Amino acid sequence: MIHFFIFLPVLASLLIFLVPVRWREEFAGAAAGLTLAGGLWSWSVGGLSYFSIPWISALGVTYSVQMDGVSLLLGLVTAFMSLIAVIYAGKRVPKPGTMLSLILMMETGLLGIFAARDLVLFYVFFEDALIPALLMLAIYGKSQRMPALVKFAAYTLLGSLFMLISIIGLKFYGGSPTFALADLQAHPVTGPVQTWLFLGFLAAMAVKLPLFPLHAWLPDFHAQNHDSGVADVMGTLYKVGAYGLFRFALVLFPDAMLELRPILMALAAFTALYAAWIAFSQTDWKRLLAYAGLSHMGLVGLGIFSLNETAMIGALFLLAFQNVYTGALFLATGMLQERVGSLSTRVGGLMTQAGALSGLTMTLWFASIAVPGMAGFIGEFSILLGAYQVSPWLAFFAGLSTIAAAAYALSAYQTTYWQMRPAGAVIAHDLRNLDWLVLGAPIAVALFFGIYSGPALNLVQPVVRAVMSGLGSGS
Amino acid sequence: MNPALVFPDVSLAPMLPILICLLGAIAATLLGFYVPRRTVTLVSLVALILSGASMVTLWDQGLSAFAGSLQADNVALAIGLVILLGSVMTLLVSLGSASRARLAFPEFDAMLMYAVTGTLLIAFSGDLITMLIGLEVMSLSGYVIVTLQDSRRAEEAGMKYFLLGAVGSATLIYGIALIYGATGTFNDLAIREATAGLAVQNVGLLVVGSLLALCGFGFKVALAPFHQWTPDVYGGAPTSVSLFLSTVVKVAAFAGMLRVFGGALQNVPAWAGVMQVLVIATLLIGNFAALFQTNFKRLLAYSAVAHTGFLALTLVANPVNGGPALVYYLLVYTLMTAGALAVVSALQRDESGFSIEDMRGLFYRHPGYAVALAVCLGSLAGLPPFAGFMGKFLAFKAAFEAGYVGMTIFAVIGSVAALVYYLRPAMLMFMPDRTPAREFSGERAPTTLAVAMAVVGVTVLGILPNLAYGWVANPAIWTVLAGR
């Protein structure tokens, strides 16, 4: 079942080229829906248990996967947002076959990242997701995509190759028989070597968190991607740095993380505030969203690096649900562009013609700026609460970013959706058919888990507790 | 008191793969007078496949001939199979493109088969003289193949190749002479035993000899700073010949290095340190020079230099770790390089390849070839799930576990540069383009078969590396090489 869940999308992404062109949207939708159904089913049975067989026995590389707790929550969000992306891509992108195939291919990479319990397997899935992301940008990107592509790929690969070396070193110095997480955990590396190996691992995760100063690829990546925002949804899901740090770094490099905690927390808090500051002066919705996402990821990083239980639960919760509403906001931006042909934040007056679109977009922004009652609030509040216990000042500075979020989001919102529609501008039509589903479903999810967060917290809490108790004198 | 007449240790079985190839070469030489070139090529292909089949039957038997001068151990057989794979792909590509490249005459096949015989001899060599003979047979045939095309470019490339190759050979021979002077033997195992504990009379002679041998091999495998000829020769030779040089010839040269440095000279000091410097230089020069290329074929030539650096990472490691990594990487390298050059050979307008800018939109004109080329480039860049990643992983792992951490970090930096220069052409192919096509639409069945072999091989070996790695991972194979 777990293999079905992970590999169904990639299978569909290959088979889609055998399907007649007119049925491709339906086929991709069915595959993504089936994957989500598989995820929901595994949630109902309490997760998918550990499965491990040797992959390259001579090297100690195993195929070890598990889908429960945090992995399951992130996997579910991935499956859900992929389905939304497939629906919108089928409607918006002309001749969408290739795009749908790439979305599904990337979905498998992401699900694999969350399921992997072997470091080499994790690396393989981590890089697998890169290829469709690059192809989406290459095929559907805008005129300046080549520099964006090169930047994105070079940052990712530089980080992940250092991670690869640190994976090799982890097994070599620890003397573990395999690369499986459980074995590596039983053969820990200690002392200064651990710190060096952690820095290698951190390089990859900081690029994908992203953490200042390794974030430079992000704005260009989003700004150059297709106007529809579909690729951006997948790119948002691909920000798995915080998950990698939680799942692997925390158990493999606990001493190093504790040692570097002040620096890392400061970097994360700075990322949150700095990105919010830059977001304020953006005039392109996609760049603004990129920096808004970066600001949120700074908060997520703060929660992870604080090594505090409350903050970590909040960080993983926020990581999961910001994927939902940031992704949906990218799609809302795509709808805006579809109607007015521009991504500028100075369009003006859309509310008068497309009331529903404007209203749903505003609701999503409320989720994003952590209005209570939406899922973002629970995450951000827990992070700040937990981080405050570790470092009050850093928590305070990072907390400023939530205020800044309201400022940059609402001022850009105002100049786009309120104010006057320029004379002679095209009439912007309102939401139609599937558009309602594309924006409505994420809002429903953000609202539901904002009010009744129990089911999602039940997935996160036990895992975080188990990891933290394994650390002993962790915090 | 007359000693009994000692017959030389001649046994045919371990020589069989080489003899079949030699027979194929002779057949190609003679048949050329009577039948068309296409038939000659098919006969050569059959000879290569028969040779491969004989290697499979020799697996795990550990035979040798001429008192150990010729070793048909598993190392030789594994590398021999990689060589044959590269040769088969070369012949397939030449079937599709030889007439356009003005190479469609039987002498091409004959020289190619002689070269393959030489490369196999290197892989099977148990002493330095056998290795040297193989190397010379290979090199001399190689010089001829490069110049066979009647064009100034090919002649210039051949001249460069010959002059620098001759320097390399001379250096190597001098090194071998000094090693013989220090140890009194040509045999790999005997050298190894003689140098154990450095109990030889003249260590200086031995060290100088091994360093000269390293320089000689440096020319052959294109280690910086001995790589200068590579871009010009690979770029100037007809593409099917570049394919042969950058795969088969390089594999054979690495087989020679493995025999000499991983086996015979394992106990000798100093060369490992020098090789480390050369490898780092190769990784940096090869990868960063490739960043500035505008011609795709020349880019692949620099990529061949860069991959020499990655391959050589395995040579400094203990053969038990490095050997299987080297063989796996060589196999993957052969597949992906041959696949990429096969596509170039099919789509180029003339033998100078095409410029990277011209690849824009290739996906919309030749979707099959474009996807195949993208797979090969992704694999060359070391992206999973393609096999190039596993090759790099093994090479990094071997070097890291041998304690060369700094070198692996240089390899990482080189890899990032590599990703950038592979990514540009790979992504350009997928960008929509409205200008008319600038490439020849030369999709031919044999070339397509070679490309398909590469894509399937690279993908399957990436997802299930054990299919190949499992065969060579057994440490017992490599302790024989190391003589322990």
C-alpha cells in the first residue's frame, strides 16, 4: 500500500502519454485523486508501517519507507495540493499533458522525501523532485528563466552534494551497517566530527528551507515560473528543509544542533524579518508571495532550531498548512493574471468586477497572516510561544514579521483589489466552475484545521514527543 | 643436467575473447575487398558479441595464460564487457552516420576492431609488457581512425593526437623501464611482492618510474595538466570516432591504471599524493572550462575530461572499495557518453557537432532524441534516478572512506559547475522555439538502437544498481588484483 501511495503518481505521469489527448486532464485528476484517497485511507488506519528491504546490499543502502505521523500529514498535504494543482493546470494551461505529467512526477518525489527512512533513499527522492521542477520552469517559464533555472539548480545541488558527503561520512565514522535511519541512529557519530557532518547536512536543508543567506534562488524561481502558479504550488511543497532537519538532523546530530542553536535561531529570525521587509516593496504578486513564503519559513526554521517541543510542533504544523494556503494564493494569483493579464500589485479595483475571487483571496491572505481561526495562527503562535522560552528577544524579532505580514499583504491587496478599476480596462470575469473548488477547498482545509486542529496535531505531537524524549537533555 | 624443455604456459581459453576480436579485425581487413562495408560492420558486431559471450562463460574461473602475463580474472572480464559495450555502440552509431561522415569504408571497421583488441589486451594484462603492447595497438589504431576522414579538421586532430599520444607512450615506457630496473620484473604481482615493505634496492628509481608511468597514463586518460589534446581531438574527430575515443579508449586506459596503480604499485609511495593533485586539477579545470563552451560536442569533450577526474577518485582508494566503484562508473559513463554522442551524430549537420544555442526547441522537433539526450545529460550531471548519480556516489564514497575528504569537496564543487553546463543545453531543448530547425533530421535505426540502449541502461542501472554493481562488489575479486 505504501508503495502504491508513493509511486502511483509517477506511474500515471508516464502512462499519461499513452492516454488520448482529450482524456489527459481526467486521467491525471483520477491519479492524483486516487493518491489522495490512498493517503486518507492510510490516515484512517493510523499510518503505514515501516517497510525495509536491501536496495544495494553491498553498500548498505536500503529501501526503507514509512508513512505515519508528521510524514503522513505532510504527505496528505502534498497529495491534496497536487490534486488542486492538477485540477487548475488542466483548466488553465493549454495542452496540459506535459505539465500534468510533471506535477505527478514531482508528487512522487515529494511523497518519497516524506516517506524515506534511509538517507541515500532520501537523497534520491530529494533530487528526483528537482528534475520535474526544472522542466516545468524550462517548458512553461518566462523569458528570463535560464538564469533562474541555473541559480535554482546550482543552489540545490551544491547543498545536496554536501549533504551526500555528510551522509557518506555519517555511515563511515559511525560504523553503521546500512544507511537506514534506525541503524545510523544506533551508531551515532559524536564530537567535532558530528558538527562538521551536520554542517554538510545543513547546507542542503538551508537551501531548501530556505534560510538566509541561501535563499537567493527562491524569488527568481517563483517570478519566472508559469503565470498560472501551478509550478509554484509544487515549488512551495518542495521546501522540505524543515522536515529534513526535524526527521534526520535532530536525531543524528543532536549535539551539533544544540551547539549551533543560537546562530541558527538568529539566522531563522533574521530570515523571517528580512523577507517580510523585502516583501513590502515588491510590486509583482509572485515575488511578494515568494518573500512571504520565505518569511513564514523563517518562522518554521525558528521553531525547529529552538529545539523546544511546543515550537517544533508549531513549526511542523505551520510547514504543513502554509503549503495549503501559500499554494492556493499562488493559484489565486494565477487567476488574477488570467483575468487582467498582469501580476502587478497596482491593478486596482478588481473587487467591483470579481467579488468572489477577491473575497476568497482575502480569506487566504487572512490565513497567511495568521488570523486566529485559520490554521496559520496555531502554527505561528506555538512557534513564538516555544521560541520565547528559549530566546525571548529572537522570538520578539521574529514575531515582528507577523505584524509586517499584515502590512505587506494588506497594502498590496488594497492596491490590487480595492481602489479604482482604471478606465477602459478589460472586464474581469468572476470565478467559474472549477475555480470555486480550486480556491474553496484549500480555504476549507485551512479553516477546518484552524478551528479543530486536533486531528492534525495528533499526527504531529506524538512524533515530536518521541524524538524530543530520545534526545534526553535536549533542551 | 639439461633442464627439461619447458613449454610456455599457453592456454587458449583465457585468450578467447581477445582472439575472437582479433579474428573479427582480420576478417574486416580481408572481407573489405569482397563485400560492402555494411556487411563488414555486421560481421564485426557478431565478433564483438561472440567475444562478450566467451567472457561471460569465463566468469568466476580465474584463468590465466603465459605464466600470469594474461589474466582472465573477473576484473578483466568486467572491464572487457564494458569495452565491448562501448564498441558495439560505436559500430551501431557508425552504421547510421558513417556515409555522411565520409567514413563508410571497411578500413574503418578493421582499424576499430584492432583498437578493440588492444583495449582488451590492456584489460586482460597481467604484466606491464602485455599492457604496453595492448596500449600501443590501441593507440596506433586510434591515431589512424581519427585521421581516416578526408578533412583538414580530422587530419589536424589526428596529428595532435599522435604527437601528444606518442609523448605519453614514451613517458610511460620510460616509467616502465625504471620500474623494471628497480624491481627486476614486469609482472604485476611480482612487482607488488618486490615492493612490499619497500625492500627494493633503489626506492628512488621506483618512485620516479611510478611517477613517469602516472604522467604517461595521465596523457592517455586526460588527467589535467595532460588533458590539453582532449578537446581538440574529441572535437575535431568525426563524432562516431569521438564516441569511441571518449568511451572505449578511456575505459581501457583506466583498466591499465587500475592494473598498474591499484595492483602492481599499490605499495609504492608518492604517486598517490601526486595523483591527488592531478585529480583535483582535473576536476576544477575540466568542469570550469566546460562552462565556457559554445559548441555542444566540444562541451562533451570537456565533460570527458571532467569525468576523468571523477573516475580517478576511485583509483586513490583501496581497490576493494575503489575497484567496483570504478567498474560501475566506467559502465555508466560509457552508456551516457555514448548515448549523448550518438544523438549528436544523428542530428549534426556536419562533423563539428552543433552549437548549444541551436539546441533550443529540439524537444518539439525530435522529441525522442531530445528526451534521450536529456536523460543522458541528467545522468552525466549525476542526478538520480539515473545511474550517473550512483556512479558519483560510489566514487565519492570510495575517496571519502580512503581519507581523501578534501578531494571529495573539490569533487562537489566540480559537480555543481558540471550541473550548470549540462543543464543549459538540456533545458534549452525544452524551451519553445519558432525559428527553423538547424539540425539534420538523421534518425537512423541503428543509431536509435544505440540511444535506446543508453537510455534504458542508464535508467535501469540507476534504479537497480545492483544489477551491475552486485557482480563486481565481491571483495574477493579485488583482493586478487591487490595480490593479498
